[in-house]
Amino acid sequence: MPIAYCTLEIYLPYAQSLKEKRMVLRKAQDRLRARSNFSIAEVDYQDLWQRAKLAAVTVGPNNAVLEQAAQQFVREAEKILQDLLVDCQVSFLDP
């Protein structure tokens, strides 16, 4: 069963505290989860105010379905995060 793994690097220039950062990330994560079938978690830079890294994963029956799901996820992330999104990388694993 193949797995799609996506990382999102985010820069939050106006965040003045970790609480503010978490609020923005939680809202983005909730919106992305509602529009896709990906599990999302913050995986790096937890102690920095203005930087975040989210990881999202999903599984599917074949690579074609996963590629389509990943493309849709990236489009939604770009739409939701807009200029806050610095980098997005997608990789596929086939255990």
C-alpha cells in the first residue's frame, strides 16, 4: 500500500508568540483536514515563533490515486496559506 508524504515549510512574519503561531497553524490544519484525507501534524520548529513545519500523510490503493490526492492537497495548502507557505515537498513511499 503506497503512502504519500508531504511537508509544508511555513513562515509567520507577524507571530509575536507561540500562542499566536499555534492559533494560525491550528486554523490551517483544520481547514486542510476538512478538505482532504490527510493526517497533519507539526513536526519541527515547535519552539520558534515565526517558523513552522507541517507533515501530512495519506495512504491509497495505488500511486495514481495518491498523486492526484497530493496535487489537490498542495493546491489547497497554497490557497489557504498563500504567502505564508515557503516550501512544499511531496514524496511517495511504497513499503
